[in-house]
Amino acid sequence: MLKTLVSGDTPRSPILLAVLLAILVCLALAPFLFPGVRSVDTAARICIFIVLVASYDLLLGYGGIVSFAHTMFFGLGAYGVALASTHMGRGFDALLVGSVAGAGLAALLALVIGLFSLRVRAIFFAMITLAVASAVAVLVSQLSTLTGGEDGLSFKIPRALGPAFKIMDGEIFGVKANGKLLKYYLVFISCFVLFLFMLRVVNSPFGRVLQAIRENDFRAEAIGYRVVHYRVAATCLSAAIAALAGALYAIWLRYVGPDTTLSMEIMIDILLMVVIGGMGTMYGAVIGATLFVLAQNYLQNVLSLAGESVSALPLLPDLLNADRWLLWLGVLFILSVYFFPTGIVGRLRGK
Amino acid sequence: MSAAPKHAPTMAQMSLAERLAPYAPILLVIGLVIAGFLAIPATSSWLTLTVSGLAMGMMIFIMASGLTLVFGLMDVINFGHGAFVSVGAFVGVSFLLLLEHMTGAPNLLWNLTALMVAIVGAMAATGLMGYAFERVIVKPVYGHHLKQILVTMGGLIVVEQLIIVLWGPEEIYITRPESLKGAITFAGAALEKYRLVAVAIGLVVFLTMRYTLRRTKIGLIVRAGVENGEMVQALGYNLRMVFIGVFVAGSALAGLGGVLWGLYQEVITAHMGNQTMILVFIVVIIGGLGSVEGCFIGALMVGLLQNYVAFLEPKAALISNIALMVAILMWRPMGMIPVVKAK
């Protein structure tokens, strides 16, 4: 039964299994285990980034396609929800319409870009997505009447998801049973279902063909699979899931803006999470996203401590400055591409 | 006995369209300039825009040429190319700030000398950095596109962060040398002096590059290497050495482009390289990956189109380049001047 749930793709390593279970339990019970605004916020971010990173892994790790437009799709979903909620008024129907429209538009855009670039050379795809994504980011910040420009959009979500809504009187295990709790579980359960769906996709015949194409596209074509069709389908699927993750993120924050959804920094974060966690293993996304979001929130404190301890030396304090943590992640990223291309999960599985 | 099959050789000249096909890319640039002339009401503003479009195109070409050659020669795609642009700009601007007494004086010769010192310094720095980058970052991932993209992207992140460590996180504002400020008036149009200098430098780089590639032995080896690397190696040339040379030269050119771009924008940030890479990628794709001529023509088209559209409809400027790329890829899927590989 459990095996069917994870589509037969078990962690295949006791340590990995333990870590994954720990993450699952922590996320599932986050509002009770770590009450506090900041930690619940971190947990929700981890959930959403797991889905976002896993959908990117579907493309990069399984399809062997590098895309720099993943934040664009993420942003499409987020802006879809924001615009629908602004124009249709608060309500679950607006959230649904926004998410579905965002995901559909993302898939359509991915189809167009994919047909254009993947038809010729897979390497064009990386460059074209980079160009298109930055053009869209500029466009969003310029069309300020529609999108709010650099300031972004704040919008209202249904009352049932707000802190003022009471599910029942009193508390459950010391936590107020209000709409905030409901919102967290909406995010958590949606992310959980989306993740299991992706696990199903990569372990289906479709996923096997994608892996075959990644290993040797020429041979896959010779066996009789239309390489372009499979690659474009994977792009569309991954774009739609990224848009859904974006929609959840918008619901969680009740705000969208270019910096939170569309920026190049988030794209680089996603790349780092996929590679450090392990490409081509869905569980890598879980490990990568969890580690990264935790590091983003807490590693900076460690670095600033290290920076203070060497403050007498020249240049070193600058290198260990808390704002320079991306430098060290970049180094880690290069090293992991060279030495552990299968990331943490690959290591744990002993490959 | 059956009659011999009819054979009627025709000696007709190729049709005009067929004879023009090889020149189509360059005709497109001319067509674009004419279209701009028709679309823009005042001739003087058209002239101003054309010159600034050419200047922008030349700068993009300088930055893009290294990238396209590196790809053509060794099938290496360097997403970290933008790092050289940033480093070039920062080193060049540091030199200019050091030589403030020379750039501040209203003396053209002194100003140009200071500019030259800055350019040479920046090119030396980025050239050296290119050597290190090739050895450390690119060498272990030959023949593996996916890893190349990831690793060079990682290199870009590290270099950007190192720039922030060395020069600080704030953007640096820079004024142009004294005698390159302002504009000259020609036929009623204001032409910025600095843009004319940029066009001149770009032309010199293009012609030198073309001469080197077409008329010298090293150029012959490079071109042969692009077409069929194995054969060149079989003939006894060490293609690795040639490639490192091209990589270093391409990095140095990116540094030069960085100095020019920084002075053009009059502000530099650590992320400027990555921002210009968007235009650079569009240019190398529409030019045809690996083709220097295609890259030159593509850069001019992008520069001109961007300036014309920014004048006519400011919000559509960046989208116009994407539209241009889509149109060109529909017409020639491998770019305007596709590189034929003998493989």
C-alpha cells in the first residue's frame, strides 16, 4: 500500500528513509511542533519549494533539459491567483480559476518555447528560456497598472483561510484552531499530492522514456520514440506544476511581487537546491529544498558568527560576511556538479 | 533501338532570389535601417537612433564574439561569460578612477590614453581570468553540455560574489572622460561622441578579427577547427592550445565590452554581466552559434531594432528582440549564418 503510494520508488537507503520520514513528520505537524510565526512560515516555504524544485528536477534530472524560465512559470501561477482574487473578489472560486488559468497559460507558453527551441537543439532551450524569462520579468514590472509593477499586488484570500476565522472554540494541543492553520494544511496537502503525482510520473513508462532520452537521445529516437514530443511534454508538465506551486505561494503570502516570484535569484536558488539534493531523484528535491530554505534562514547567523571570529584578519571577514553566503553555496554547487553529480541522495544510495 | 533520353541542359542564370540568398542577412540590416527611416518621422532623430543602435550593436558584438567562437571551436557553452563582462567593467573603471587627473583634463589625447590604459588593463585581467576559468571550471566538463551550463553558471555566481567582496555591494557611478562627454551636431542630429568612439572601436575589433580569421595561419586553423576538429588534430595541430588561446581572447574581448558598456551606461554593478548576457544570447542564437559574421550582423540588428522600438514604443523594446529571435528562427532554425559541421 505504502509502496503503491510512492509508485514503487522507495528511498532505497535506511538513512535516506529516516531523513525523509523526519522531514515528512516535521512538515505534517509543523504548526504543533514549532508554533511561532516564523517557523510555520519556514515550513510552508519548504513545502512549496519542494514541489517547485521537484518539478524542475522532472525537467533537468529526468529530461536532461536546462531551463532558466522556471521562475517565470512559478510567477505565472502566483500572478494568476493574485489577479483572479483582485478582479473576482475574495473566494475559493477565484483561487481555483487563478491557479488553473496560471497553470494552463504556463503549459501553453512552455509548449511554444519548447516547439521553437527543442526542435533544433536542446542547448538553444537554455538560452532562449533565459531571454524570455528576463523579458517577462521586465514586462511584469513595467505593466504596473495590471501587475502592480515593482510593488507587486496584495490581495485578499477567502475569510476561511485568515487568522480571524475560528474552526472551533478553544485550542488543539495548545495551537489556536483558526484559518491560518487551515491555510497551512491546504498548502501542505496540495504539495504532498503534487509531489506524489510527480513521483508517479517519473516512474511511469513516460518517465522511463524521458530517462532514456537523457542518457542517449539518438538511440531513443532510433528505437522509435519522438524525442521532441517527449521533451516538449515534459516541459509543459513541469511548467504547469511550477505554476501550481506559484499559486500556493501566492495564497500563503497573500502577496505577489517580482522579487518573490520572478527574480533570477530564485532561479539560481532552485538550481542549487536541485543539484545539492541530487538530480534525477525526486527525493533530492525534498532534501535540497529543506536544507536550502533552512540554510537561508539560519546559516546566515552561523556565517556572521564566523565572520566576527576572524575580524582581525584582512579580507577573510568580507568573505565570511553573512551576505556572502551565496558565494559559498556557489562553490559548493560547482564542487557537487563535479564530484557528486547525483547529490546527497545519490551519495546516500551509494551510487 | 530506343531514342536517347532527352537531355536539355539549361544555362539560365540563377534567379535573383537565389543569388541574393547568401547576402540576405546583411540585406536585412539595411532593410531594418530603411524601415526605421520610414517609421520615424524626423530624419535627425532617425540618425541619432541609428548611431546609438550601431554603437550598442558593436558593444554587444564585442561581448558576444568570444562566446560564439568558443562554442564553434570546442562545443563549449559558457554561461559564465557575463562574469568577464562584469570583471572587465570593474577593473577598467578602477583604472579610470585612478587616472582621474587624465580623464578630468579637457584634452582628447590624454582622455583617450586613459581610456586605452583602462581597456588594456581590463583585457589583461579578464584574459588571465579566462585562462584560470578554462583550467579550473570548464576543462573537467568537456563534451557534457548539461554540466557545462550548470558549472559555468556556478562560476558566474562565485565571480559575482567575489566582485562584491572586492569592490563592495554598491553600484559605482562613473563619468565619461571629459572630451567624450556631450554630443556633436551633424545634419541637425545630436550624435553622442562616446557612441561614435564605441562604433569605431567595434569596427576595429570586427575588422581585426575578420583579418585574423581569414588571412592568417592561426585563423585558418581556428576556422578548420570549427569545421572539423578531429581532422585538424590528425594533421598535427594541438587544438587544445588553440582553444585555450581562443578562450582567453574571447574573455579579454568580453572585458573590453564590459569597459565600453560600463561607460555607456555610466553605472556598473556586479550583475551587469548577467544582464547583458540576455542580449548576447539572443545575438548568438540569431547569428548562428559559432559564426562570427552572423554574430556581427545579429548584434547590429538587435542594437538597431532596440533603439528604434524604444523610440517608437518604449515598453515593447525588450519584447521586440524576442520577437526578432522568433522570426529569425522560423526563417532559419539554425540562425542566420548556420555553421556547417563536417561531422
